[in-house]
Amino acid sequence: MLITVIPAVASGGLVEKPLQLRSTGRTLSPGTKFSLPAQQAHLDPDNYPNPNVFDGYRFCDPQSGACDIRGTITPSAKWLIFGIGTSACPARLLATRISQTLFVKVIRNYDLRLKVEDGQPEVVYSAANMFVNFNTKMYVKSASI
Ligand code: HEM
């Protein structure tokens, strides 16, 4: 899977005055709420091949083999986790580096194994977000033992 916890939407807005969408010609009236279809974009195989299969090298440059962070911090129509446009998250590089650091600390210091029957934890929805079921159990062991 591309990422295990997937917000269905990213960003959100409220139309204050009539807004015509150039792409469709449709006009959104004041009071319309909108958001970005992050989940659809991130799980679209045209954007990311085999989106439901974990690929640790997904964001690596195939030529050099080096991790290319631009793929995860550059807002685009296919990468919406940090929003897009002028209001895109200004801390996306910081947030990505913090996430990477925490992830590495966890996998270096602990042996982790999910306690699930079929290898995939149940997914639950809360508002517009997908989460791993909070009751999912996990075996955790210090890697130094
Ligand atoms: C993985 C972690 C994070 C995610 C997924 C995330 C995602 C987002 C998203 C989707 C938006 C809205 C963009 C829009 O409206 O188009 C946003 C806005 C914002 N984020 Fe983050 N964010 C993260 C971490 C952070 C951190 C660590 C900070 C501060 C240190 C931060 C500061 C902000 C600020 C100030 C805005 C408002 C920008 C504006 O309205 O102009 N974010 N973020």
C-alpha cells in the first residue's frame, strides 16, 4: 500500500462568491464546501502503479536508486496529502523529515509484528479519514533483546 493511513480528502474550502471552474465550466455557488480527493488520487494506478502494494522504492529515482524526496513534498494533482496551490502546507519538508526520522527510529529499535489473521489490519473510517482499526494488536519487542 502506498501509505497505510489515508485521508480520503486533503484540504478543504468554502466558496464565498460564485466560482466558475475552468475545467468543467460549472459554477460553484457561495456556501459550497469542497475538498481535494486525496484518496482517489493516491490510489489511482495511473498515478502510482500497483497503489495497494507496498513498494519501499516507490519514491526512489530508478536511475540512481537514491530516495527522491521531491516526489513526496511537491504538491501536484496526483500528490495531494499536503494540499495544493498557494495554501499548500508550508511545513511539508519538515513534516516529511520528522516522519522519516520517527519511522527509522521505530524500525531500528523495535521488532514489530501485527497480530492479524490475514496480514492486513482492518481499516476504519472516521469523518473522511481511513485509519487502521484502533483495536489492532501488535507484538512489540526491543530490537536489542
Ligand atoms: C504529515 C504531516 C502534515 C500533513 C499531512 C499536513 C497537511 C496539511 C494540509 C493538507 C494543509 C492544508 C493545505 C490547503 O489548505 O490547501 C496544511 C496546511 C498547513 N500546515 Fe500542514 N501538514 C502536516 C504537518 C505540518 C506541520 C508539522 C506544520 C507546522 C510546523 C504545519 C503547518 C501548516 C500550516 C501553517 C498550514 C496552513 C497554510 C495556509 O493556510 O496557508 N503542517 N497542512
